[in-house]
Amino acid sequence: MSANPQPKRELVVDNLKVKVYSTRSEMGAAAAYAVADAMRRFINSKGSCAMVFAAAPSQNEFLETLGSIPGLDWSKVIAFHMDEYIGLPETAPQRFSTYLREHIFDRVKPGTVYYIDGNAKDVEKECERYSELLRKHPLDVGCLGIGENGHIAFNDPPVADFNDPKLMKVVELEERCRLQQVHDGCFATLKDVPTKALTLTVPALMSAKEIYCIVPGPTKSIAVKRTLEGPISTECPATIMRRHSNATLFLDEVAAELVR
């Protein structure tokens, strides 16, 4: 594979740039090189780069390549993650903090990593703590995915609010969202999936100066079609990216198979 694979096709929907690649590995690599370029630009211009990461199998190829790109000054990176289950044991492999440690943070050693505590005694205070960190370090780069129900982070359609006054909140997880965790192989059965989580809100995610959204696989094709062809609405929260001034959606061919 070339260092930076070229898209098979490109389109623009409202403000959202869309790049479609032949394979999942090419998609992940291309997104990684785009994010690496953004990181360098922010570090060169302001001395740091505040980033937020999604934690899901859809991000595997992207994070694998991002962690292997030479010359990135990770010591200048301030890293956040966008959601966390409430109530999972600290040792649970499904915790999003665990996923990000294993797939990227332990490899590249960012200068600062701020973890969400899904087992905080007072979850509302945890929301306040994390929100204050986000205010202190405004996001430069957002690395997102899209759920099967069109969610971004854990902003499922019933709880997504494009004008949410909060930066982080406690949410009840929609059943379709919980089923996705089973489809992804993260949990054996639906009853094993937690029902509540902490999530960055839609405005918090959209506050990132640049957004890179990585969405592979056939299970995401309907959500991708709705994101690009449906109305901009919380019925499919990912549609809000079409209003962002600098967002790019990276797809593999099967995720984009329903897009005209």
C-alpha cells in the first residue's frame, strides 16, 4: 500500500467532504495521514494539539497507522476520549479508556491524556470536571465514528441535541446502540452491555476545529446513506457534520455502497 492511499471517489455534501477508498485498510491509512498532517499544523502554529478520539473497532486500522507515522511530536498532544460506559469494572476490556490505551496511547505516549471516569461516585461532578478540561483545552482535532443508528459518541437519536447546553452528560443507551456493541464483538449478549454512559455532547464534538470521521464496514452503510442523503436532524445525529466548516468523512467501499 502506498503511504497515503488515494480515494476511489470523492464528493461533497453541504460542507462535508467525503472520501471513499477501495478497502478498509486504505481508508484507515488515508485518515491517519490526514490527521497526522493536522496534528503537525496545530503543533507548529500553537505549540500543542488537543484531540478527541472515538473508541471502537471501526477505528482499528486508523489508529494502527496513526501510531506508526514517524515524526509526530506526541509530547505536544492533549488527548481526550468521547465517551465511557458507567459501571464497568476497572479491569473490563470493553472500557473505552482500555481500548485507547491498548490501540494508541500506550504506543505513542501523548503528553497529556484525560480519561473519563465511568465509575465516579458522582457522575454529574465527573461531567463538570471533564467539561472544565474541555474548556481549558479547546479541541483542535476530532477523530470520530458513526454508529449503526447514526450516533456520534453516545448521542443516540433519543438524546442527541444539536443545541445542548452541556459539554458532557449522562445518557441512557438506545437498544440499537447496545446491539451494535454485540455486533462488534465487544459483548457476548445484549444483557451484558451497560445501559448508561457518559458522553461528550454534539456541540462539544462539533467544537473541534477539524473533524475526521472514519466509518468502515457493511453494517454502517444505512447510517452512512442517512448521514449524507437524509435531512439534517437528530433522527440521524451524524448529519450535523454537514454543517461543520472543516469535516471529512472517510469510508471504505462497502460502507459507501448505498450512497449515490
